[in-house]
Amino acid sequence: NEAAIFTARRRKEAITMAEVNDAIDRVIAGMEGKPLIDSKGKRLIAYHEVGHAIIGTILDNHDPVQKVTLIPRGRSQGSTWFTPNEEQGLTTKSEFKSKITVYLGGRAAEDVIFGGDEVTSGAAHDIQMLTNMARQMITKFGMSELGQFALESSRGEVFLRNNWTSEPPEYSEEMAQKIDLKVREMVNECYAHAKQIIQENRTIVDRLVEHLIEVETIDGEEFVEMVKGKKEPTIDLHKTPAVG
């Protein structure tokens, strides 16, 4: 297996958690790419990932952060991992909203730190995931003022007004517009919350970013300790970072 291969390459006598974790990363996220050079791009990615992680840490009802990394894998130039609660079978409305807020954390950090004109395409997958989640909350789980009924087909397809099948639409143009409005309202509410968290925690966000750029990977325990102020980063915070 992958862990054994890493162990052999590193000339170790036994598999350790380092090899296990690296094997999991490779299987799930792909092969490790070339390290990012210290540039404005790397700093932007660091803020993006810290944005996800700090919001997931501050919100009480979100899965705990497992690690934050700037090591490129597959198509991703950085990533934030959370440890899911495997025992949880049901998800509440507030938990869904927390997940959406965390998905928006990367874009919110880009927006707050660099300005609206500097947000990047790095949030594309996040936006797709959170939009689908918000729409399911309304059309599948009845978690809006539209009512306690399903607005999607038995195949899991949302009944949109642009229905290209031969079947007639399940609801009116007016209802379709109401669904779109509720999705936008929910996402906008979560985005405002995400930006507020970044703004209110700007100092620790900056410190986390500097530390992440220095070490490239922060595990969940260390990340939480830094957020709670229990641990100081082992870098010179008085050094002005180069952005370019």
C-alpha cells in the first residue's frame, strides 16, 4: 500500500503516522506537486485556506479542523481538511449554515484582505458546493419559509423553471423565482457572517498566515491552540512580509 511505499522510500523500519497521513493525502487529493514560491499568489492562497479553517474553528457546530496546508496536490494549490463526525446521522439547519459559511471562508478572506477586485477563481468549487447545499436545504429538506414540502424529483433533480425534459414543471415560474431568492438570501447571509468573522479576527488570521507560509502545513491541534491564544508562532512577527 501507499504507506508502505513511503516507509521504504524513507528507509524507515516501520510505518509511522507520518507515512499513513501522507498515503491518505495522496490517495484522496493526488500526488504532491512542486512547492509554491513565496509570492503574492502563495500569500493569497494562505489567506484563503486560513479563512476556511478559522471559521470552522470558531463556529461551535462545525467539524474540527484536521490540518491546513499549502502543499499542492492534484489540481489544488492548498487545502483545508476537517474531521467529520462519523456518528452523526442527521444534520440541522444551523449545521448546514455553518458548512456554507466555512465554504465561503476562503472567498471572504480574499475579499477582506485584498479587496473585491482581487478575489480569485480558487473559490469556484467552494461556491458550487455551497450553492448545491443551500438549494437542497430549500428544495429537499424544507428548511425555509417556502414550506415543509419537497421541490425536487424522485431522482434528486431540482425542479427548475428551465426544465428540458418532456415532463411538465412541478411548480410555477413564481415558485422558481422564490427558490432562487431564498438561495441567494441564505448564501448572502452566510457570506456576511464569514466576512464578519475574518474582520473581527484579523490579527490572528494574519499571524496564522505568516506561520502557514513558514511551515507550509499546520495540524488541527496546533491551529486551534493558536486561535485560542495558547500558542505563539515560532516566527518573527515584526518582519514585514514581502507581497509581490
